[in-house]
Amino acid sequence: HLPNSELKPEDVKKLYGTASQHFYDYGSRAAQLYSFHPNTYLSFTTPPNSLRVQEIKVSYRGPALAAPSNQDLEQAQSYLMNKAGHLASTSNWNAAIQLLVMRLKEHPDDGEAHYQLAQAYAKQGQIDEAILEYKACLATITSPTARSSSKSAYLMQLCVEGLQRLSVLPKPQDPHTKDSASQINVRTQR
């Protein structure tokens, strides 16, 4: 369901060409059906008195599909993070926040998603939420089960810098001081 969709039937036609079938469903909603393979269909439904697509359904009728590989799952996760990054780069903070919150519901230990969400909250002026996300990022990358890597060290540095920008941590006087992370209580309740 797409309650606030900006997608119009004309946009669908531009993307997929002419629908193989037009019909009205049980709720008197106009639907366009596109066939992509003998077993795969996409239907786009537009409610009465509306010019926007409200629902998209994918139908597959065929032999059972193989489970997605780890590479497929990683690619899907990477796509979501890249899309959130793109939205943030275009200052579409609300949409980026929605994607990152969705990502963290499924993967609460994703330090990078916590960091990106902290950045988005900070840009929106939601300082308390930003602080919580910076701390959540630090908690995930410093937990006993986290793998140590250069990426974790880099994320830690970015979080410390973010907390310093928000004046949560003092800025170090000595540029060789890197112990700011020890000043943070990373076990903050969310």
C-alpha cells in the first residue's frame, strides 16, 4: 500500500509500456496488469476519484523459487543504505530517517545505520535523538560481540566528532588526544 504515493498511472506506463490488461477490482478500483514472464505479474491499483497509484502487487505463479543467497541479501541491504545516503545528500532528511529507522528495526546492531540516522537527526535539529543514535552507534561498535575493524575505528571517530559538534563532548585541546570515546557512557537506554 502506498498511502501518500506520487506515482501516477502515466508514470507506470512510461516505465513499463502498455499494460497487458486493464480491469476494475472488487473495490471498483482501476487496475493495470503487466506481465513480465509467463509466471510473473505486476498490478498497479488506483482508487476511484484519484490520479495516484495506491497499491502495487507482485504475483508469481510457478515453481517455488530458491531462497535468496547471502549475496542477494547483502545487495538488498546495501541498496537501502545507499538510498538513505542519497536521500541525505539531497537534504531529504525525513525520507532518509524513515529508511534508516526501518533498517534499524531489522538490524539493530548496524553501527553505520545508527551513525547515518544520528547525522540526519542532527541536520533536522532533533538533537536528543541524534545524541541517542551516536551513542547507539558507539555501543554497537564497542560491544564485546562486535568485530574490530578499521571501519569500526572510523565510525567511532565520526561519532565522537558528531558528539563534539553537538557539544556533548569537549573538543580535545591536544590534537593527539583520541580518548574522547572513553568519556561517553555507551550503555545509554534507548
